[in-house]
Amino acid sequence: MELYGCGLNAHNQLKCAGAVALSDPPKDLHKLQAILKARSEIRIRYIGWSAVIVDNSENAILCGDHFTKENEGLIWCRFEPSNHLDQMHSSLVWPQLTTFFGDHNGPLGAVSVLGRIWTFSSEGGHCVFTGTQLLPNIRVKDVTIAGNGRVVAIGHLFQDDSQSEDDESLKDLRVVDFSSFREFLNSRTIDQGAPMSYVSLPQPRGSDASITTLVSNETAFTVLTSSGEVYTWGDARHNHLGRTITSDTPASKPCPVDFLGGIPIKKVASGGWMSAALSCDNDLYLWGGRPGESHRIKDLPLQSRHADGDEEEEPLVALANIDGGVDVTDVAIGSGHVLVLCADGRLFAAGRGENGQLGVGVKDFAEDWVQIPFGWSESVKLLKVYCGPYNSFVLGRVSRQE
């Protein structure tokens, strides 16, 4: 497999395993370049402003901030805070960490397959994830941190680790909201007397429906259920939620995006001031944007609306039209740009490009979709796209030549 990247490289975060030479000072990449090659599977676990975590099924590497010649970016794990560095493990624990979270400054933690939270630190030059007892009676599924600092954890209540995910007691889903990461670190058991905010998600369609994805942008949170429904909550301004705000469907409560009702969704993405949903029919839907900007992606809805407002009603979610309506198989969103992979293998992007994140060789804002040149198209099958705040990444599988 091969990983390609472009965009902001101020911290050498696009330098993975020697594929791209270190530069002093680091230079942004304005076109896609191969940044990592591996015979095994490559996964991007975390993308921040100054750091990227990738793994190749053998080791996890932190590129950018915290990378030194001494630690070579290798990430270590230890089960308890009291363990010394020589009691840490890499390959043993790493595969158990499934989702990762952080903020503008870098990675802050991860969630394990058992629903436990691990926190990140840099100690003595080592990059370390440490097991914690945060939210001990919740089997955590995911954690995300919005740009405004709010933290949301989502998971099921349970009593002990011997319970399986199919136990009836795990059906009580909780969306736990913290005003800051500091408050999150001080979290304890959730119960009726807990001094923290949590709400129950409305029951999705189907008795076996569950949460598959939790994402956030600057001010909003979005979840996707296994039955294809999308729920949003957060800041109601500027159409960040993609839905009408009423007393029955307040901004502070997870509520369905009604425009997408009846449309099975298979992926959601969010970043900056925008969000996207990709349908099972490979249609791309967009909402959000920040009013007052001098440039705007043309496929975003034009304005926000409240149920009791006097504004002319406009759709809160828009169907993207890429090159006349080609099918989209993957989407990712940065702080101000959108990256899509089409069914025919082509790449398109729109939005901000000042750091080269559009991959087209120029730094202009693209109001319409621009096709990204990809010189390896005959030998590489593109699989997935990712975005950091000011980066774009593409994952591909190299065809074996006989």
C-alpha cells in the first residue's frame, strides 16, 4: 500500500518513514507525493495541525510534532500511569486502540476495543499512551473534540468488563458532553447525580441500530447510525447543523438531519465549518460554511434558517454536483477544503488551498471542484481519502506487475 499527501508541512508532518526528505525549514507540498510505502495495511489514525499518526500493522509512527531522531516517532503504550517506561509495550497494546482524538495542539488520547480511554503524553522524548479509569461505567465507543474545546464521548452504560456488547444493560446509550478537555480528564462515574451533561440519543430505526461514527468540526457534532441516519447538535449559527432549530429539536440535543430522512447514509465527515454525508447510492451532501468569508464553495447551501425566521427558505443541505454528477465513494473535510474520491478513480477538491492542500500546484481558493492530477493512476487503485486541517491524504494499493 502507499500513502500520498500534500498541504501544510511546517512540522514535517508529511515526512513518514523517509519517503519524503526532511527539509529545513520544512516546505509545504503543493502536489500529492508518496509519503509512506508498506507491504502491509496502512491506516491513518489521527491528523492534527502539526502531527499525524499512521500505522502499518507493525508499528505506530507519530510524524511531525514530538518526532525526534531518538524516538523515530515510535509510539508506546502502558497499562497504568504507575508503570515505568521499561514496562511499556508497542505491538502488544497498539492494535487494541481503535479510535484517536486530539485538538489543535496534537493527539490527546485514544479509545480501546474494550471501551477504555487512554491518554497521550510525551515523556522523556517518548510518545506514550497510558490506560486510565476515565468514565469507568461507560463502554466508550468514541471521543471527539470540537474546535471550540468541547469534548463529546459516546458509549453504553455497563457494570463490569465481563459483560458483552449484546447484554441488555448496554442498550442505554449516553452522549456525554464536557465543556473542556480538563473537565473530561476529571470525569468520573456517570449516574443520576453526576455533575456533567449527558443526553440519550433518539432511538434509531431498527432495534439493532448502533452508532458507527462520531465526528466534530469547529462548533458542531455529528453521529451516524448503522441504519444510515444522521444526527447533529452544537452551535446553531450559520447552518452548522444542517437542520431546522425548534423548541422540539434544539441545537443542544442530538436530532436527525431531516433533509436526509429516508436517504441511507454510509459515511459522515466534518471539519472547519462544514459537514458532509455520503449516501449508499454514492451521492454527496454538504452543509455549513461560514458567512462573511470572501470565498465560498459553490455547492454549499446559501443561508441558514430558523423555524420562526422571516428569511426565504432555502435547503439546509445541498446535493453536490461534481463533474456533472459522478458517483462519489469517499469524502474528507479539512478546516476549509473538501476532498472526494470518485467511483472512476478520479480525485476532486474544493475550498481553501493556501498551503497546497488541494493538490493542484496552486494556492488559490477553488469555489468549484477541481480535479487533482495523480500520476500513478495506472498502477495504483485509490481506496480512501483523509483530510487534516490543512492537509490532504490519499491511500492506494499498488497493482502487482507480472
